[in-house]
Amino acid sequence: MKIHNGDLVVINTGKDKGKQGTVLRVLESKNRVVVEGINMRVRHIKKTAQSAGQRISYEASIHASNVQILDPKTKKPTRIGYKVDPKTGKKTRFAKASGEVIVKAVTKAAKTPKTPKEAKAKKADEMPSKNSFWKRGEKGSGKTEAGASGVDNTPNVIQTAHRAQGG
């Protein structure tokens, strides 16, 4: 796929046509991208005894054919081509409209562990949660909101049986 994380793109079609944003994620197997602030959806979380109900906004993916990279020189949408440097053999992306080279945006890279023991410990810490991404960080995921203090701020709820109240 010619679009990478961190690229500045413009939307060609849909409700967000003409808007610009940076690419947050590339879903290469599905040929889709997630763009910051584009194709926003709302997820409603039901209230529970421990927490209030919530409305969480998140970016849904958009098909890669519906976005175009902005030319770094002219700031207009452009197609992307590849050039291979004959001396080094490195492949670079360039804007077909102006010929300007598109540099890859710097993203935060995870540190690689130095020893195999550290690698195993890191994998154990990064086990993916079974919950959906909008439910992560809630009470059922194993993380507490109390933080380092260790004090649980959840209210005490006394549950009584319905029949015990005469109903």
C-alpha cells in the first residue's frame, strides 16, 4: 500500500469530502486506513452499578481509494509513485504532480528488548485484552482507576433481593 502511518491525506468522497487529516493506522490486509478526525462514529456504553453510561467517539476506517496524499510542495492532492535509487537500491515515494520526494513521517517505535528473558516478560505484559477497544481500561479489564495509591474509589452498593422487599 502506498499510504503509510503519519501521512497527511485529503478525503475524496463521502460525508467528510475535502477534509484533511493524518493517517493513524493502516489496515493493509483490508486496504483501509484510519484518519484522525475523519469518519467519526459514536459507541454507547451501557451504565453499570460501578460506572455511569458513556458515549465514546472513535475514528472508523475508510477505504484507501477514498483518500489521496497531499503534495508536500503544492499542498494539493496527488498520486504517488516509486523511484529506486540506482546507487543504494533504496525505494522512495514521490508525488507524481510535482516530483517531490515524500518523506516517511516519524512515528513512535517500540523499544526492542535486549535479552530473550526481557522479550518473554514484555510479551506477557502486552497480552491483548479480550474486550473491545472502547471497553479497555474499565473495571473488568484488570486495570484499576485508583492508580498508584491502591485505594478503590468505587461506591459501596448493597444489593437486596426483590422478594425480600415485598414485591
